[in-house]
Amino acid sequence: MIKREDYQYLRKLDDFKFLSIQEFDKLVGQMELRKAPKGHVLFFEGDKRERLFLVTSGYFKIEQTDQSGSFIYTDFIRHGTIFPYGGLFTDATYHFSVVAMTEVSFYYLPREVFEQFSLGNPKQMLHLYSKLSRLLELHELRVRNLITSSASARVTQSLALLLVEMGENGDTLPFQLTTTDIANMSGTTRETVSHVMRTLRQDNRIISNNKYLTFLDKDYFLQYTT
């Protein structure tokens, strides 16, 4: 059962505001709020795509591997976000796995009902298209940055994108980040990441405390995002 204050909060979100009251009430009637600890797996790649998720606090990590298992795609999901948008109206299964990077709270909602109501609402579809376009812009930026031949530059660019997307409360990332995570994001090795991080620390660009990264020179990193 959704509390009154939760109902009012959800109704104001862009993802729901274009639905009629009847549609919204039906959707909310099938939503549930959950909390989970760090390390909780929300779903695995290949699981049946039955639900969408609205993160209200905390952060999740996306992981996707290729058929050989040698390539790992890594991305992060922040609170205030419904996901996954990729595959809406088309996919029968999730094409990546999701694990909690911190303690998290989230709503889950029925994917089929949300898609049904969205398809019959031009304003809702325009909103979804806008969100997908924004996601595409971010991925295009990542692809552009990853095709550079310099592995060191790829590491720095990946950190810069994390700063833009996740550094919402000051200059420190809100979750722990390992050298493996950074290597997966930048398409390079842990050894290269360690070398770049050491140089960034020596140049007073960044510091790491218990795997929490703090950006000391934001302007230096932001030049990699334009």
C-alpha cells in the first residue's frame, strides 16, 4: 500500500504526470516500495523483463558482458531515475544485470501496464522520447571518448563523465569505485588505471579515501566532457 505522501510525490514526477488520474491510480495500486542493502542484485541479464524500477535513494551499477565474457560494460544509475528505459515496448528480457552500490530504496512497477498507458498518450510518449534522446547523447559521448587511442585519456574521460553524472552533492562520488570498475568503463587495464590515478593524485587533481573519489580540480576534468 502506497502512503498518501508517497502518492503525492509520485504524481508530481515527470514520468507519471501525463497519465490520467485513473491510469495513475491503477499503476500506483500495483507499485511497491522496497529497501535493499549494498550488494543486492535487482535482476540478472536474461531475466524476464516484467518490472520497471524507480530509485528513490542510493545507487545501482549496471553490468553487461559479451558472449566470451571478456568484455564488461559498466554504468551507474542514480536515485530519482526510472529504469531500464532501453527495451521499452520491444524487449522480453533484461539485457544487463543490476547490483546495488549502496543501500537503496526503490519502487517497482509493472512494465506492461506502464507501456500500455504510455502508448495511448502522445505527451507521455514525447516525454519518453526526450529521456531516451538524453540517454543516447550520453552514450554517444562515451563512445566518442572511448575511441581515442590513449588509454590514459580514456581513464580521465571516464572519470570526468562520472563527475558530471554522479557528482551531485559536491565533489565526492557517492559510492565506492574500484580500479576494476574504472577499467571496465574506460576499456583498459587495472594497471593503466592505477598509473593514471597515481598521476592524478600527484598532480592534486583527485584524491581517494577508502575508494571514495573526490575531485580537487573539477575544471580539469570538465574539459573532457565537451
